[in-house]
Amino acid sequence: MTEGDTLPTPAHHPPIRAARMRTGVQILGFMLGLTLLAWCIYAAAKPENLKQWSRLREAPAESVAMLLALSLATMVLNGAIFQFAIRPIARLRAADIQSVNAVASLLAYLPFKLSMLFRVLVHNRRDGLALFTIAAWFGAIAASMAIGVLPPLAFAWVRGRADAGWWAASLGGVIGATVATVVMARLLHAGPGWAWFERTWNKLPLRALLPRIHEGLRMLADPRAVITCVVLRLLDSAVHTARFLVAASILGFDLPTDKAVIAGCSFFLIGIAAPSGTVGVREAFTGGLLGQLLSGVDPDQFFVAVLLVSAAEAVVTLPAALLGAAWIKPWRLRRTPSTALSPATPAQLP
């Protein structure tokens, strides 16, 4: 043993145990998701629901095509949000962003947040973005998501109907949150505001994050980028709502618009938040739990609608992910990260 060698100490074991525990929890969560999916299929096959599935065979081709088109639209809109959110820092090709997003959408079905890890790997090694820049990018996207989704969802719950009051409150909430976010970011990302923030942050043991926080503030301080992302997120929420309305029409029951808003936004947020992957979790929580909470909606009919939306999404996601993988060729990524881009010189990709 050389002088620099050290024996392992008990202090080295807690991180390993914690990592193993997280892995175990993820695997258990994925298994639970598969169990929930099996339960969803079993519940959907109950005799009282078979009549609804028979309607699917009789559904007009244009309605089924519309449901598939809406599933593709939400994928494209989310890819566009990633593209415009980072535009103040780097300009990435739309085809690259959309391809990465398509593959990540398929990986989102699996545990371990593989979709996020895939995005980080590709954009770090293929596009040269620093890891903390990517983290700031994801933070800016999360902020735009909260602005575009939470006000309509909250007012749909409170208002209980999609009337003029709901529209006014939702748009007012979105506009107010957008303005507040941009103003706050512009105050903090430069001048006295940044100097104050820098002094305050330097008192914390995370000084290395400061440049990347600055990049995140730059993204949120760009009105054009933020407004574009919020508008795209509103369009995405409308697409999610439309998917449930179309699914309900195919199955032959009436779903109020406010309930479709709640269903669409909840379906999306549950899929984003589920650490064990979306398989079974979205369907069980949206169709099983939410279906029991929505007044004036038949839980069995709503449950089948959720499964139909999920099935249409899967039909679109798989071929889109294969095309995306063929475009970006993730198997050819560099073994080591490429040089990180400087915040002052955005990537100019053709």
C-alpha cells in the first residue's frame, strides 16, 4: 500500500447505501407501476366497460386520427419549449431538439428518470452544454411550466366550470405570473440586483453554482423566450384538454370542458413527477383517483377515456422515438464530454 492509499472508512458507506436504497425504491416503484397498469387493464375489461371499448371499433376514422395527431402535437410542443427556453444562451437545431425529446418521451415510461439522464447526456456530449447550464435550462422550463399549467388547473378546481370567469382568472393568473417572473429575473440577472444576489449567494456553500444560476436568470429575463414558452405551454395544455374531449366523444359520453382541463393537466403533471416512470402511475392516479374526485363524471367511463388517451400516446411515441434515435445516433456520442460552451458565446448550430 502506498502512502496515498487509504482504507475505506464507515463514512464512505452511507452514500453507497443511500444510492442503493434509491435504486431499490425506483425498481419497486416501477414494479408498482406495472402492477397498477395491470389493475387498470383489469378494471377496463370489466363487463360494464366493454360496451365503451366496442364504441372504439365503430369510431369515425377522423376521430381516431385526431386523437393520434393531438398526441403527436403535445410531443412537438414540448420539444419546441426546450428549444425556445435555451435560445438566450444557445441556439440548437429544431430537428435535434425534437429528436432528443421524442426518445426522452419513450424513456419516460421507464424508472430512474432515464429520460432526463438521456437529455443531459446528449446535450452535454453532442451539443457541448455544461452540466450546470443544462440544469439551469431545466429550471427555466420548470418555471414556464408552472406559469402555464398551474393557474388554469387551480381555477378549474376552484371555479368548477369553464365559463367566462374561469377564462379571465386563468389568463390573468398566467399573465401576472409571466410578468412577475420576467421582472424579477431582469432585476436579479444584472446591475445592483445581481450584485446583491451574488453577495447573498456567496455566503452559502454552493458558490460553484452561481454562474449557472446567472444563466438561468438570463433565460428567464428574456421576455421573448419566456412569453414564447408560456404560450407554447398553454397550447400544450389545450392539446391535453382536447385529447380527453376527443377520447370521451369516441367512447360516447359527455365530458365537461373544466373536467377535461383538470384531467389533461393532471395527466401531464403526474407523468412529469412520477420518479418510477409513467407506466401505470398516470393511468391509476388520473383514471382511478381523479375519476372518483370529479363530480358529475362517471368514474368507469372516465377511466376508459384515460386508458384510450394513454394508448394513443404510446402508439405515437414509439415510432417517433425510433426516428429520433436514427437522427441523433446516440450510440455515436463522444465518450467524454465536449468542451462546455461559454455563456457569452451561444452555440450557432446550422
